[in-house]
Amino acid sequence: EPEVTQTPSHQVTQMGQEVILRCVPISNHLYFYWYRQILGQKVEFLVSFYNNEISEKSEIFDDQFSVERPDGSNFTLKIRSTKLEDSAMYFCASSIQGMEKLFFGSGTQLSVL
Amino acid sequence: AQTVTQSQPEMSVQEAETVTLSCTYDTSESDYYLFWYKQPPSRQMILVIRQEAYKQQNATENRFSVNFQKAAKSFSLKISDSQLGDAAMYFCAYRSAGASYGKLTFGQGTILTVHP
């Protein structure tokens, strides 16, 4: 079965640095999402992306965050100036237009020091 | 805002037995969807089962079934004939009918252990 691929599996960065998390959604999917899970907390929705624009975002997704689909295959989440509280597992997901089933990646564990 | 609560941090079951995972949710909406996702050690969440709120019939997928009680805002998952491969974290999730397809609200998760 096709999979959503996320790289790297673990990323360490210094506070204040920019970080880009990468995802390769399933090739025929049109909707893309980012979720995060801070250790010990619930999985939280960050943003949904369709037709090269954000369709919905949560309160967490402030100006420090941005998403992009730079080349038709990758889907990235950028955090401009990381904070300690950005340390979390970040999950990418994708879905076919009109379908309910989300396909999740294995996540990137971001550690901000 | 909607909330989803899973009151069982951990559950265990013997192989071939049946286990039920609990989930309650809070919403003022009448039209919504409920999901159970499985997260194995590989960390990739996989959809197990989905329920539309407007359907009274409980959803079933092979050994997985739900008990959907709309008035009580309860959505439990029953796993029959448990297998070792069922061991995972299970998340209950809610989606408003009016929200974008992928905007899910998750519960805290329940870790299921299956004993041989």
C-alpha cells in the first residue's frame, strides 16, 4: 500500500533556528495536513492545505509556521524561529479529495534545545 | 469547541479474547463523524473504523465494531478475537461535518497490550 513518507525521523535544533520538516504525500492525494503531538499530550491539528493554499489552520499555527508544496511531490512545514515548546512529534497526512481516510506518516520528532 | 476523552490510558487483553475501548466526546453539533485510529510502534496512524453520526447502525470492520450512543455521546471500540498484531495505541477522533476533511480532534489515546 502507498505510504506517506516523512524525513528525518528525528531532528534536533537550537532554539531560535529555522527548521523545515519534510513530507512526501501519496502521489494522487490532493489534501495535505500537519499535526503535532507534544509528549504526554493529545495529537493536535495544525493546518490543512489544498490547491496550493491553506484551507484551514488552528490557533497553534501562528506566523512562525508556514507550509509549502514546492515541487508537486513534497509538502513542507517550516518553523521560522523555533522555541522550546515546539518540541514535539510532527505528523504529516494526506487524503484523496472527497475521501475521509487520512494516511499518516511515521512522524518527525523535533527536539529544540 | 469539541473535546474527545479516552478515560482508559491502558488496557490489556488475552489473545483471542474481546476488549472494549471507551471514548466520550462533547459537542453541540448534530452532524459529525467519529473515528478510531490505530498507532502501532511504527508510529503511522491507521484508520480502523469510521462512524457517521446520522447513521444509527453501528459500523463494523471485520473484528472491529463500535457501539455508538449519540445521546450519551459515547463511541466505544470493540475488538473481537484479539490478535498480537492488535497491540498498539488507539485514538478516538472527532470531525465536524462542516470542517475540512482532515481536521480531526483526538482523544488522549489508549495503549492496548495483547497477551499471548
